[in-house]
Amino acid sequence: MFSSPIIPPVRKRSKAAEACVPRHEEVKFEDVRLYLVERKMGRSRRSFLTQLARSKGFVVEDVLSDVVTHVVSEDLHAPSLWKWLKECELKNLPSMHVLHISWFTDSMREGRPVAVESRHLIKETLPEASATPPPPKATVSQYACQRRTTTENNNKTLTDAFEVLADSYELNEMEGPCLAFRRAVSVLKSLPWAVKSLETAQDLPCLGEHSKAVMKEILQYGHSFEVEKTLSDERYQTLKLFTSVFGVGPKTADKWYRRGLRSFSEVLTDSSIQLNRMQQSGFLHYGDISRAVSKAEARALRSIIDEAVHVITPDAVLALTGGFRRGKEFGHDVDFIVTTPEPGEEETLLPKIMNRLTKQGILLFSDYQTSTFEMSKLPCHRFEAMDHFAKCFLILRLEASKVEGGLHLAEGDSRGWRAVRVDLVSPPMERYAFALLGWTGSRQFERDLRRFARMERRMLLDNHALYDKTKKEFLAATTEKDIFAHLGLEYIEPWQRNA
Ligand code: CTP
Ligand code: MN
Ligand code: MN
């Protein structure tokens, strides 16, 4: 029934097993017995660090007693820490090392207990405050539209981790923290260098306390406790799985989850669930459309659409937008803008194209939305509002023979065709520049263009127009460069908009 029943493996770990089964890791360092102070560190982080150390052959005591040799604390307030230690009535306290977490970090990195240096010690008397030099002035803009971000990402480990947390907040409808992590991701993606220490990240914008804490853990241990926990969370895993289906948004995914459904087969065999047309196609072609589309496949689709468009209107304009216009090697779909110089004609363009694709037998699914665009309804104050142009979301059948170098299929798949998601939008020609800018993305780049326009220029920008609130007038543009110029921004090439 389904073109490909392959379901991505869901990372699952048995939490119960982790919590109850005693650890049998090999002890490598008999003479060193650690105790991690829970205060300031927190219980869950303490148990994470305990597991980490044990996995590297360290002995970690659960209870603070005289057998302990190294006390490790994240609480740097020496007086309160020492007051507490003294209340524990330990005979051996004078011979114990009372250490800052940096000793632990260094030891984990080295895979052995490193020698205790004076910088590791939490002394009973406070060291004199050392004068820290003022941080140099930030040079990275807080706005993605003032940064140049190519597809080369020098901080992938960090951005992957942040994206997990952003997705998780998004699935839980917590917009604030979600946006904070998306902004942090975007800043890191723009850097021509890799962040190796917290100090070097100190002057970067958009990195809050939370993202810095996660960053610190990753730089120190290579893992983030919070990210690991999220990845193994059943709700997160299930919602990610469900929303990976075309037509299934966070709300539907959550509804299914709350009904106790955890897998595709449970959804598909639940008789009380009525899938809509989009979701049916989403499941039907799941294997294909959850697989990345290659550049060569995008080129082949361009030729197919181009031929269809020009049979209909010889003077039509077709442009590639979305991720492929930004130079990405792979995408989740292929996005095109199509329009014609004859005003009003663009409204009939998409149905005609779809008609032709149907006759060619390659239109597997279409969701067409007619234009609701009216210049008189502008400017639109809603921030993330969808645009009003005619558009369609398609699934097309792409033959291997049309693709240079063949299809991007799983190894062993020799069907000779695959299903691909394609988006088409058709604005009136005089709105072309705005639509092109809006559909080229990335999403974060667009968000920041709008935010910049609003906050810094008192202007409203969307996929339709640019409005100057001070002059109370619309600003005309025939190219993207015109729009950047109106905003007083340096022009950023499409391949530099991968924010
Ligand atoms: N877009 C939009 N209105 C829509 C759908 C998309 O303005 N109804 C814009 C998005 O803001 C984005 C661009 O179109 O900037 C492309 O969207 P999408 O295909 O989802 O993302 P890509 O950047 O192309 O990424 P991918 O390669 O994964 O497709
Ligand atoms: Mn796209
Ligand atoms: Mn798209």
C-alpha cells in the first residue's frame, strides 16, 4: 500500500534500566574517590556527571564520608560551601581536595584524574578579586539580515543541540525560549570560526544564560545533559515522528499523542482517526518525501515546470526560490515563483500548470489556494502571517531518466522514480521582488528582516510590500536590491541568507 514503509529509527532508551540497575563499570583509579556536591549543580545534572565519570573508570561516592578524596563543587561561594562541609563532621576534611568543577572537567577530558593545581582549589579564604578587562565591543549584529551566512556551518555540534531544544519548545508551544534558541543557532551559523570556549563566545549577541549553559556543557563534555534528556523523551520523539508527516502539524501530533498513539501503525489502524487528503498523501509517500531532494533533482523539476509554464504563457517568468536558491545541496522540497507581465493573468497560471502536470500523469497530490491578495488590505501588521498570493503545495512524480546522475534514493531502491514535494507561488508581477525576497528565506533571515524594518526603521515588511510608517507610504521595488536599499541595509546575496 505505502510506497515505502521505512520509518526512521526512534532513539529510545529504557529510563528504568538506567535508574535501577547497579553500574558495573570498570574502576580504573582506585585511589581517587569523588564526591559531587549537589548544591548549585542540581540533582539531575549531578547524576548525569556521576554517570559520565563512572563510565570513564572513576569512583564516585553517593555519600560524603571520610573515604572521599576529592570533593567537587559548582558552588563557588566558598564561605557557604565550607560552612556546609564543616557541618558534615568529617575527620579527613583537612586532607581532602575541595575542588572547582574545572578539575572535574579537565579530568573528564583527559580520561584520568589530572593533578590538582591551585587554580582548581576552592579555598576557605576568598581570593582577592582580580580585575577583568572590559569585553571588546561586539561586532556581530543581532539581526540575521546584517550577517552573511553561507551553507558552511562551523558550529554544527552546537547548532544541532540548540535545534533540538528549539524544536522541543516549539512542540510545547513555548514561543519565547524557542525563538531564543533559534536566534542563538542563527548567530552561530554565521560565524566563520568554530566556538571552542565560552570566553570566545562572550561578545556574541543572542546568547542568553540558558544557551550559554548548554554551550558550556557541550564544550566541556561533548554532550548536553538537557539535550540528551530531550532526545530520549517519549513525547518529544513521538511528536517529531508525527510532525515529519506532510500535513501533520504540532496540534494534530499532540492530539494523537494524548490518545496514546506512539507509532505510524497505531495511527493508521485507529478507526477513530480520519486522515485528511494531505495526511493520506503524506503517509502514502512518506519514504520518498521524508528523504532529502538533491540539487540535480531540483534542476530536473525546474525543467519540467519551466516547460509547462512556457507552453501556457510564453512570456512567463519562473524563478527558483527557497533553500536551493540559497545554494543548499539538499532540501525538503523545491520552491518556485511563477508570474506573468499581464496583470491578473498570474491568477489562472497555477491551475493551468497543475492541469498540464495531471495530463502528464505526474501530479500525485495538489493543494491549491486561490489568491486573497488585495493591495487595499495592506499593510499587514501580523508578524508571521502567511502571504495572500495564489499558491499550491504539490507532490510530483519524478522519473529517474530526467535527473542527471540519477535519483537520490536509498541504496537498493530501483523503482526508477520518486515522489517529491514542490511549492509554487504566483504573485502579480509588480509584487515579484517582495515575494522573491520572502520565499527565498531562510525563515530566520525573513524574521529578522521584518524585525529590523520594524524596530530600526519604523517600516513594515512582508511578502507583499514595504510600508514606511513615518512617511505613511508604500515603497516601490522591482528587485531585491531595491528593498535592501530602502531598508538602509547592505545587500546580502541569496547564498549568504542561510541564517
Ligand atoms: N514561505 C512563505 N510562506 C509560505 C511557505 C513558505 O513565506 N506559505 C517562505 C518561508 O518563510 C521560507 C521559504 O518560503 O523562507 C521557503 O520555505 P521552505 O520550503 O519551508 O524552506 P526552505 O528554506 O526552502 O528549506 P528546505 O530546503 O528544507 O525546503
Ligand atoms: Mn524549500
Ligand atoms: Mn517550501
